[in-house]
Amino acid sequence: MSSKEVGAKSGSQASPKNEVKFSEKLNNFMYSYRTWFIGFGAVVLATVVGLGIWTVVSSSILKNSTIAIEELEKSFQEAGAADEGFDSTASQGLIEQADAIMAKYGKRYAAAKASIIKADILMASNDLVAAEKAYAASAESYPKSHIAPVALSNAASAAEDRGDAEAALTHLLKAETQYPGAPGADRITLSIGRIYEASKQYGKAMEAYARLIASGRESDWTKLAHTRIILLKSQGLAQ
């Protein structure tokens, strides 16, 4: 038998021994770290179970919060459609309902929507001071919601209705700065110019109208801004 054949034969005989040694090492390793593996498995299992529970709970909260806000909206619409309008008793009941949703659902959409409805109720009840505060609080509490710029715009309307142009400008300028691309942004900027114009601050009014035109967006609001600029210049009120 050649030396190569002997070497091949001896190599083939060594392989099972190596496999046995590896198997023994693996068994020893698993045994030595059995506590760690058991603990790791328990953590994985707990995580999976926890995610499952969280999904079920989250789904239930979403369902319940949706039902709650829909009921509030329906009650608000029915109260507004009633011949007698909003009386103090009805308003207070709706506000309490809105407060309960806000307290229960925290930062969820239902709570944000409830905060706007609460402010709308106060506005409908002609409580302008409370309505303005409620709208401003809604924007402050839910700054990342699409509701925020709407709330600020409504706060400005309440302030303007009660004769406080400076407060109205504060709300509008905040909305313009923080939510430049939000729906209704053009109307907000035009309103800024309109309030400045009404208070005879024509330079600032022109700046606001110019900002709106510079946005490059075509809307009824930009058309109005062009019209106001032409009028102010023709009257010699602005350069």
C-alpha cells in the first residue's frame, strides 16, 4: 500500500474522532451556559407575549377612543342644530364629555380632536376668551398634529372677534412660522397682512402679502395679496 493511500486512510479514520470531539465540546458548552440559554429564551418568549398583548390593548384603545370621539361629534352637531342653540347646560355637558376623552386618551388623535371640539363649543357659546385659550392650548398640547395650525388660526379668530388684534397676530405668526406648508397656510399669511393693514401698519402688511406671493403658490389668497399690494400702492400708502 502506498504512502498516499495510508495517509488517506488514516485521514478518513480521524474524521469521526474530530466529529465526536466537536459534539462533546458543543454539549459541554450548552451545559455550561444552560442557565443563560434558559434565561434568554424566557426573555424572547416574554417579548413576544408582551408584543401580542400590546397589540390587542392598542387596538382596543383605538376602537374605544374612536367610538368616544364620534359620539362627542354627534352630540355637538345635534346641539348646534337644535332650535334653541347652545344653552349653558348643554355646553357644560359637552365640555365635560370632551375633558373626559382628553384625560383618558392623552396624546392620541381622539384627545386632540376632543380639544378642538371643546374650543368649538366655547366659540359657539360666544365665550370668546375661553375659546381662544382652548384653541391655543390645543395647539400647544398637540404640536405635531394637523389640528395645531387650525387651532392657532381659530384662536386668532376668537381674539380678533373680541377686539384684540395683537393677540390675533401672535397666534397667526406662530402658525405661519411653525406650519408653513400646512393646509390653510396661505389664508393665515393673508390674514396677517389684513390685520396689519387694518391697524395702518402698511409696511408690515406689504411684507406679509409679499411673503405670500413669493411662495409661488397659486390660490385665491395669493390673488387677493396681489390686489391688496396694487391698492395700497395706488393709494400711496406703501412703496
